[in-house]
Amino acid sequence: MDDRQKELVLTIVREYVKNAKPVGSAFLANRFKKSSATLRNEMAELEELGFLNQPHTSAGRIPTSSAYRLFVEQLQLGQRMAQKMSRLVQKHLQTEREKQSRLQRIAKALASATRGMAVVDINNETFCTGYTHLFSQPEFHAFDQSYPILKFIENFPEYIRTYRRKRFGDFGVFIGEDNFYPEVSECSLVLMRVNNSRHRGVIGLLGPKRMDYEKAIHMISELSEVLEEA
């Protein structure tokens, strides 16, 4: 893949993350200053390479798991985003009820800020929260799309410990078929290891493959720092 194709894939991912609608050649023609016909040909090539799908003949393209993996690999997490996420974390933590544990408030802040389901397996606390945020995503409106995730939630303590035992660095990003369970093969799971003097385990986020990975990774990283202070 050359740089031009890579930028086209990344642009389609960003637009689809934002709007959850197939990205057409007309939008891309304005963005890249090329003809729609040229871009349709380029998207057809990327579809053959496995980076794009076309839901139906007259539709634009949507990213595949390979496209999301490329996007995550290209992320450059800058200081400006880190500062923005720090402010967002503090805002959401302040809105959570004090009667909850610090860990519960952190998880709810993560779910609320990212519109996904926060997952936690730290010390003796294992839970997930933010179901309504997750199921509000358009990918999961239909029952046949949401039912497999309900099975994952039902077996969550067992499943999350499987992920925890797997080898990955500070962050693990499991996109689509990278997940170990078919129930979440249409989802992405971002996990961060927590290992300090008081806490050990993982905290993360389950969402559609269309999740905002940059925001999710920053939020989880910021919240893990807050947890270290708890």
C-alpha cells in the first residue's frame, strides 16, 4: 500500500467513525480534489486489498477490521489530545455519585465519555458498565446484532480473565476477529494493564469497530493514572 492509498483509508475510517454512514466518492472528491470516477477506482482497489467493504452496489464504502488496525497503528497521541482528555475525565468524574467506589466512578466516566461499555477486572472487582451507551450505537440496534454481546456480558467474569492472561504490552487493541470470542467479533475491545502498588488487573472499553480509538486510548490512559492516585 502506498502513502496515497493509506491516506484514503484513514480518511474513510475517520469519516465513518464520525457519522456511521458509508463514505462515498463525492465526499472524497472534495477532500482529495480528484474526480469521483478516479476515487471509485481507488476504493475498488482497496476493497480488493481487504481494507474496504461496500454494503450494496449503490453505497459508498465502509472500513474493514484491517482498515481499523491500520488506523490504530498510525495513531500519534499528542499532548493536546492528552490535555483535552484530562479535562474530560475530571468533568465526568465530578458528575458521578460519591457513594460509589472510586473504581466504579472511573468506569462510569469512561463509558459516559466514549459512549461505550467500560470493562474492569482489578483486584477483587470485576464488572462492566455502560450497557445503554453501547446499545445506543447504530450497529447494535437490531436484536440479532445485540444478542451476541448480551452473551458476552453474561459470561463477562470468565471472558475478561481470558483476555487478562494473554500477552500484550501496556495496551491491547482487539479489533473484530482479533477477539477471542465470536460474541464480540463485530466489536473492538481496548484494554490497558494496571499494575501499581495498590491495583493490578485491566481496565478498558468495549465498543463497535467504529469506535473513536484515539479518544478511547487517551481516556483509558488518563483514567489509569487517576486510579493510581486512588
